[in-house]
Amino acid sequence: MAWERMSALYTPLLLRWLGRYVQPCDADDVVQEVLLAVAKGLPHFEHGGRSGSFRAWLRTIMTFRLKNHWRTCRRHPPGLGEDELLRQLQELEDPQSELSQMWNRQHDQHIMQQLLDLVAEKFQPSTLAAFRRVVIDGQSPDSVAEELGISVNSVAIAKCRVIRELRQSAKGLLDH
């Protein structure tokens, strides 16, 4: 079951990123290659407690599979010449590059949204709104409480409840 959840969570993100580098007819195949590599490598994956280590590992696998696909097929998306494609793939390999930072942001936003969609039915709309405004939008609990017409304590409780449920929903995705 955890594998189906992981695949459902990551396939849309991978398709969006791979669509930049491969022709649309090839994107599904490369996604499958990436997910297969993740499935084979997951028992050996060492998280090490570092924030973003799975995200970086997934980016590395995706980049390797892209390079392999491109070398094998020699087909690249319209508008990207060979030199530009190679430059972007090298940039994607560099964890400090702007492209890698964009991957990190989009990965985190995508996963957060997917997990929120999974848990949304368990909460009142005002609870989710308080969580989103504080955690995602970065608003202060005071301003969110005023905006939603609830107490600051209610905002804090909403945040804690949603975070607890998100952690529970994410549990098992990386357990191996």
C-alpha cells in the first residue's frame, strides 16, 4: 500500500519535470524507470536525518534516468538543443544550482498539497484555512486569528492537529 501511495504522490511531479526534458510520448516511460529505480534502491536508501535527503536522492535518480534516456534515444523536446539540454541536466545535478533549488521548492509544495488533499476531509474548513495561512502563507497566528475570527489558541491548535495528521499520512512512505 505504501508503494501505491508513493507512486500516486510522485508521478504527477515527475511527469511535470520530465516533460521539460523529454518528448511527451517518452515521459511516462521515464517516470516508470525512475520509480523502478526508487523501488529497487529504497531498501538501501539512508536518510541520515538530513532534511531533504530523499528529495535530493529522487532528483539524482531522475537526472540519471534523463541522461540515460537522452543518450539512448537522442530525442529531445522541441526548443531545447543538445547543448542547452546538457547544460540544464548538469545544473540539475548541482544541489546548489537555481534549478535544483526550484526542484526542491516544487517538490515540497507538491508533496504538501498532495498530503493536504489526503487529510482535508478530516478537518473543518476553518482548521485547514488556519493551517494554510500560518504554515504555507507564513502569516502570523495573530493576523490569521483576526482574519478568521477565531482565537490565537485555536490557530495554534489547528496548526498542531493538521501537522500531526500530515505526519501520520506521510508515515510509511519512507519506512523500509
